Amino acid sequence: MAILITGGTGYIGSHTSVEFLNAGYEVIIVDNLSNSKVEVLDKIKQITGKEVKFYEADLLDRVAVEQIFSENQIEAVIHFAGLKAVGESVTIPLRYYHNNITGTLILCEVMSKYNCKKMVFSSSATVYGMHNAVPFVENMPLSATNPYGSTKLMIENILNDLYVSDNEWSISLLRYFNPIGAHISGLIGEAPNGIPNNLLPYVAGVATGKLEKLKVYGDDYDTVDGTGVRDYIHVEDLAAGHLCAYSYVMQHTGVEAVNLGTGKGYSVLQVVKAFEKASGKTVRYEISPRRAGDIASCYASTEKAERLFGWQATRDLDKMCEDSWRFTSKVNS
Ligand code: NAD
Ligand code: UFG
């Protein structure tokens, strides 16, 4: 039996593939390479010494998805494939709705047909919206403020409805906080195309000299130093969380939303400082106006992940920055 990892050549998917391979599972990756490179497969092999079966296919292509299920015995799906840029989702919403939602619908229909009813889904802390108080707890009211967030919220609802219609399903909705860092080997990490939107890749770009200076979006929030606070989580801790979620769905039925975060928040300026320490470089920055749609603070309650999965993040911010820097330095050398 194999585990199918959709979006497995992407940032989080590649680290999770490594985690499953190292734990002895047979892994199959499907990805359309719209936001990742095929070379990632060689890196996964270098790290693990193991082969991964790869299908270059789009989840929107039902025939291709059926082929994967007909050619393999798949016991569970770890579903990462999706478009994820918040700003872009405002510009091209239909593409986001179609790719993320239709892709998931086709995947679920094919899974049902092949009697594979175990799924771990990549949701996001963005579903907590703008009005909850931190720490975010899984049973808080949910809302979305942009098309990307709406796709996550809608997919959570779809998967809940799917379970109501068929109680054999077992689904874990993992709400990630802010994944950063890279594999300790420096071989895989986050390498966004073009100018990065997210804090860490931007900071790394400034440290290498590729970008001139960071714009810090707002210093008048009600936080430790006025800059935005987020729950940064090492991507390797996140990958480990998927293995725990997989074990859980294999032993239970039902739908559970679970936060994957550290429970600790760091401000933009604290991240800049930690990155300077890890890299030995100066990260130039200037204070800019707030970015539309940002909230002051976002961090997780980690109680449910600990209780259900026995999982806890173990790597601290310094380690996240060290590993990010190792990967960035390798890519740029
Ligand atoms: P990523 O873009 O690196 O990986 C996603 C992968 O999915 C890419 O390799 C892309 O080529 C592939 N893909 C997209 N649409 C596809 C389709 N229709 N068919 C086949 N493959 C397709 O992103 P990531 O950071 O690894 O995120 C993985 C998942 O986690 C996404 O669903 C994302 O929304 C979610 N998430 C990410 C973050 C984050 O900050 N990185 C936070 C919360 C949730
Ligand atoms: N920030 C800057 N300058 C930048 C980029 C970011 O000051 O150039 C600040 C932001 O204002 C925020 C913090 O750094 O305070 C983190 O911003 P990111 O863009 O890295 O991350 P977000 O918390 O805005 O969003 C991320 C993902 C979303 C996901 C959300 C919740 O990008 O997909 O976390 O999980 F929905």
C-alpha cells in the first residue's frame, strides 16, 4: 500500500515526502509542477536514498488522477496541491477557486470510487479570519478575507459534508500557521519565483543582497514592538505533524480540524534579528504602512494537536533561521 502526496514536489510536500520515506512508507507524488521543479525529486532521493514514483499530472485532469489510483494501491492521500498566494488570489480568483476546489472535488470523487477514504488536508490559519482573539482554538468561528482563504474554508466545509454523507471517511484538516525553514541538508526549501510576498523569503533575499531592503508593514500594532506577530513553525516539524495526522486518520473515522503551530508568536523585528544572527548578515529594513488584510497577532493553541496526535513542534526560531539560511546560501552559491 502506498501514500499519495499531491503537491509533493512543493515546499511543504517535499519535506513531508522525506518524512514518510524515512519512516519506511511507499510514497507516490502527483504534481503539475506549476509552482515547483522536477529536480526536487532528485534531492528527495539524495536525502532519503529512496525512489519516489512521480506522476506529472494536474488534479483537474480526472483521467490522469484515475490512472494513478488504478495503477497503485493507495491507502491514504496527503493533499497539498493548491495555489497559495493571497495577493494573486485577489487578482485571479476564478483560477484559485477552480484549481483548489475543483481539484479537490475530482480527487475526492476518484478516492471514493477506489474506496480510499483517508485524507490529510492542508488548510491554513487564515480560516480564523480577522476577529478572533489569540491563541486561535479549533472551535472558534471561521471566516475568510480573500479568495485563497475562501478556498480553504470551502474545502473544509466540503470535506465535513463528505463525512456526513459517508461515515467511512477519515479526514484531518491541518491548519498551518507560518511554515518557514528548510531541510537540515540544505537541499530542499522554499524557493518562490519572482519577488517573495512572505516575510522569510524576503528577509533571506535581503541578506543575500538580491533585494535591497525589507519593508516592515506597520509598527503601530498592539504587539511587543508594534510589528506584526506570527507563529512561525519549522517545516520539518510540520512534516512530522503530517505523519502523526496520518497515523490518526488510519485509526479513526470522522473529520478533525487541528492547528499545526508552535503556540509562540514572534514579531517581524524579532525575526529580522534572529535571521541576522543566523546568517551573520545585516538585513536592511524600513518601516512602511500596514499591509491591507493583515492582523496584529496570529498564533495557535497547540492543545488539540498534542492531545490527538501526541505532536509538538520542537525547533525554535534560531534553528528555523539557520536552516533557511543554509538552504538560501546553497541556492545562491
Ligand atoms: P507550494 O506551492 O510549494 O506547493 C504546492 C504544490 O502543488 C506545487 O508543487 C504545485 O505545483 C502543486 N499544484 C498546484 N495546483 C495543482 C494541481 N491542480 N494539480 C497538481 N499539482 C498542483 O506550496 P506549499 O507552501 O508547499 O503549500 C502546500 C499547501 O499548504 C497548499 O495547499 C497551501 O495552500 C497550504 N498552506 C501553505 C502555507 C504556507 O505558508 N506555505 C500556509 C498555510 C497553508
Ligand atoms: N511582512 C512584512 N514585510 C514583508 C512581508 C511580510 O513586514 O515583506 C510581515 C507581515 O505584515 C506579517 C508578517 O510579516 O506581519 C508575516 O507575513 P507573511 O506574508 O510571511 O505571512 P502571513 O501571516 O501574512 O500569511 C501566511 C501565508 C498565508 C496563510 C497565513 C496564515 O502567506 O497563506 O500565513 O497561515 F494564510
